[in-house]
Amino acid sequence: MSHTDSKKTCEVLIIGGGPAGISAAVELCRRGFSSEDILVLEKGPAHSYSIQKFYTEGKRVDTDYRNEKAPCEGAMCLLPGNRESALSTIEFFIHYYRLRVLCGEGAEKIIKTGDQFFAETGQSEFFSRFVVVSIGILGKPNKPDYPLSSELKNQIHFDITSQPIENSEVLVVGGGNTAAEYVHYLANHNRVTLSYRKREFARLNEMNEETLKKMAKEGRADLLLGTNISAIAKAGAKIRVEFKETAPRLFDRIVYAIGGTSPEAFLRTAGVEYEAKQPKFNERFETNVKGLFLGGDLVFPKGTIIKAFNSGKVIAEEIGKRREEIGGRR
Ligand SMILES: Cc1cc2nc3c(=O)[nH]c(=O)nc-3n(C[C@H](O)[C@H](O)[C@H](O)COP(=O)(O)OP(=O)(O)OC[C@H]3O[C@@H](n4cnc5c(N)ncnc54)[C@H](O)[C@@H]3O)c2cc1C
């Protein structure tokens, strides 16, 4: 995996080197594409950077995450394991198929002119006949609707691995599995409170719900269910958190786990149409922009690694078919 600083042309440009993007590349190779025909652009310093960044070390990886069961349909599959085993499975395929994954290349813009796509990163330009966008939905974490003062920027987090969080009074905000896993992880070295706007957990898997409740019972975490934050402000070295329903509290740090958004602006620039905040695509995951496909979490409201792998196979089948139709090289 390397950095690039030149203009490059390829047949299929894959934007996003996570499970969906890597699987699309693997499935293309299995259909007769040479790895020279394919380029994978990855914004992060390594492939599958969302997994590397958002999964805590040793995190258990479920194959039926969020109760979404999907059999593996292509070459890439996953056994129940952990973050590290999932990453080494993906790594194996990258090496086996000699995929060209260019790290540190975050696509900023993509445009179709005639039959060709043009993509731009901060430092390079790429031209291709087909594009697969598989950038996930985690790129831009959701922010709360009250102001976050810049004075608090070192005490506010949107993940827990960019900066070590230790020996602190931490407030985790959110009610999904990510929030639950953050609480579990942070409680090893911190005093942790969870604020969730609903009175009952609605989106947790059984194990996370059980773990949270057990932690609360044993005094290892505080659960503030049915609480909505109205404002936060600096209070000396602490953060004063105002709740609509209960008295204010002081914390050292706040970790938000309130979900991500679809990278709408990026796709809209490429001409992809949206409906009800979701990009439009057909059953082969092709958008209204002919030759531009979406994979992984961009096409599944409840994404999983296996579903992302499977989307890569569907896309590769369609691109393979299209290449035959237009008489491309075999
Ligand atoms: C905390 C957490 C725990 C999870 N646990 C599980 C689990 O146990 N089991 C399971 O099956 N699923 C789990 N999931 C879901 C799973 O991680 C996703 O469904 C899967 O990773 C989606 O794959 P993807 O390739 O679509 O996107 P991603 O994995 O998000 O990969 C997208 C890639 O694109 C890169 N990228 C983003 N923007 C750009 C850009 N502009 N240019 C170039 N590259 C870009 C990113 O850095 C990233 O590497 C979990 C998710 C989270 C957040």
C-alpha cells in the first residue's frame, strides 16, 4: 500500500478501502480483471480505516451484527471473531489478489465527463471508466444540535481511539451499540455515565444491553435514561452539562456516539440523486449516474461487514457484464 502523487488512469476506481471496496476489488479480480485495472483509494492511513478507528482493540465482531443475518455470497467471508481477526481476513485478500490500495488518498470530488470519471484527492487525479463509492457512513459523525464551544474541543470526542481517555469522569451520549461499547471500554479506566434520550434501550443487541445493565447494577457505570442535554459549557477544567429533565452535572470529557450521516454532499456533486435523504440506486447498486455504483453501508440501512462483502460481489458482476458488452479487455 503506498502513497501516490501522479495522474492515474484505471478501469475501475474504488473510493473507500473498507469491506465493501476491498470485496468489490477482489470480486473483479475473480472475474478476469487484472489488479492493474483497479485502484482503491483509502482516505485513512490503512485499509478498513473505519474498523481500525471505531472498533476498540479486541472488540468482538459478530457476523450477525444488529441481528442482521446474511450468508456470505462471494469469496470474502467472516467467522465470528474480533477486530484483529476481521482485519487480518481483509488483509489476506488484499495481499492474495495484490490489490493496489492507495492510502492517505481521500477523494474530495468526483465528476463524470462523457464516458469517463474524474476523481480528485488533495494531491492526485484519477480517471476511470467505472467508479465504486464505498466510503461508509462514518466519515462525518453527527453532531448535537446545541453549540459545541471551541474551548471544549480537547474534551469532546466523536470516537475513543483518536486520543487516550483515562482517569476521567466521562459522559457518553447515545443509545446504540456504539455508545454501549464505548461505555464498556471506557469504564476500565474512567468513571462513566451514559445519557440516552429514551427511557428504554431500543437499538441494542442483547449482549450489549445485558452488559450495560449489569455494569449499572454493579456501580461500574451510571445510566441516565430519558435525558436530553440542552447545553454544555466550560466550568473551570470541567464541562457543565445541562439536562432538560434533571440537575446539571460536571464531567471531564464527553464522547458522542450519535451516529453518522450519508456523505450526501460528495455523492450529490457527482450527480447522484437522493430521495428522503438516501441516495437512489438500482438492484445492482448502480446510481442514476451510469457506471457509478454504491457499496456497503451506503446501500444498507443496517450495514454489516458480510453485507458489505456481498455488495462488492453484486457490483463486480455488473461491471464484468458491462465490460463484456462494451468490448473491454479480458
Ligand atoms: C462500533 C462499530 C461496531 C461494529 N461492529 C460490527 C460487528 O461486530 N459485525 C459487523 O458485521 N459489523 C459491525 N459494524 C458495522 C460494519 O463495520 C460496517 O457495516 C462495515 O464496516 C461497512 O463497510 P463499508 O466498506 O461499507 O464501510 P466502512 O467500513 O466504513 O469503510 C469505508 C472506508 O472508506 C474510507 N473513506 C471514507 N471516506 C473516503 C473518501 N472520501 N475517500 C477515500 N476513502 C474514504 C474510510 O476510511 C473507510 O476505510 C460495526 C460498526 C461500528 C461503527
